[in-house]
Amino acid sequence: MSSTGMWVVGAVPDRAAVSLPEEFVHLVTERDFRKPDGFAETLAWWSEGCADEPFFARDGSDPAALSPTAAGRRFADFVHGANPETPATEAIRDASLELMPGEGADGVFCVVARKATPAAALYYGLGAEAAALLPGWFGDFLLPADGVRAALPDAERALRIDGERRAAVLSRIGDWMAGMGDAPEFAAENLLDGPLEVLRHAADAGLGVAAFSRWY
């Protein structure tokens, strides 16, 4: 696995969101549909609360230091394998990236972190029940404009949070970035606010949205 994880969520033209899968369907092979060993079991484990297993352990000599447990590593590997890099998915991701607004413009959110997948941090932070409200599959999706409008209310429920709930989610995101990755100063609030801003922008403008993770 490479050392830097990236997650990008960006608006794309509605027509492209509809047509891109058809353009690259010829690259799909039977092997692309195979899931890693134990995938279904781990999905059930995550969906049912991970048997209350802690994802991180604290070092007794340094309470601020976190190290991933077997459960934490299991979930990290699961998210990494949930959206494999295949010729078809990589072609769609490359094409989507070319169609997104430039960095800093409205309608695009991109975040990177050393040794950690930002999308995994968000899912861990939210927990299975709230994360299930987000579109797609563990941070990957391609929605046309009508799909964006349909997904927005649930995304608002998952990400537009405040008070103790927001503090708890941000704390868990911070734990993931510090314990699983090498980004203890990561701005956890960006993972709640950034994707939601893109979805709102696209819904208002009649655009589609693409999202995916990559390792560099």
C-alpha cells in the first residue's frame, strides 16, 4: 500500500455521470466482481457494531499515542478492498477527475492524509448506522443530477450534526488519523463539511457528483 491516501468528491456534468459507466463497460471483467475473502463476514461485523471491539489502544506511557488493534486493521483493510482498482474503475475515475472543477473552486472537495484513507476515517467517525445514509459504497459513488438530489436529504442527516454528536464524531475521526495514519493535526471537520458542500452545490446547479479514493 502506498503512503498517502486521497479522497475526492467533485461535481461533474450530469450527462457525463450518466454516460461514463457505459463508455468503459467494455473494460469490465468477471474478476472485477470478486470480493476479498471474508468480505461478507466483515461487512456484517461492521454493520452490526463490530462486536463493540475497540479499534485503537492507548500507550500507557503516552496516553496521547494510539495504535490500531486487530479490529482497526480489519476495518482499514476492508475499506481498502471495498472499491478495488480495476481498469474500468480507474478509467471512470480518471475521466471524472478531468471533468471536476479546479482545486479551490466551488463543487470540489479533495483531502489527503499520510498512511490513512480519509473516507475510512469518516466512516469510522460516523459509525455504521449514520454512514449507511451516505451515497455509494464506502466513499465511492457516481451520481447523476437526480441521484444527487435524492441522496442529499440523507447526507444532510448524516453530516449536518452539532453538539455532543459532532464532537464525538470529530474525536473518532481524529483518532483514526492519529492512530491509523500519520496526521494527528488533521482538520476532522473538513470530512463532515466538505462533501456536503459539494452535494449541495451540485443539487443547486443540476450537476452530478463523483467520489473515489486513491493511494499514492
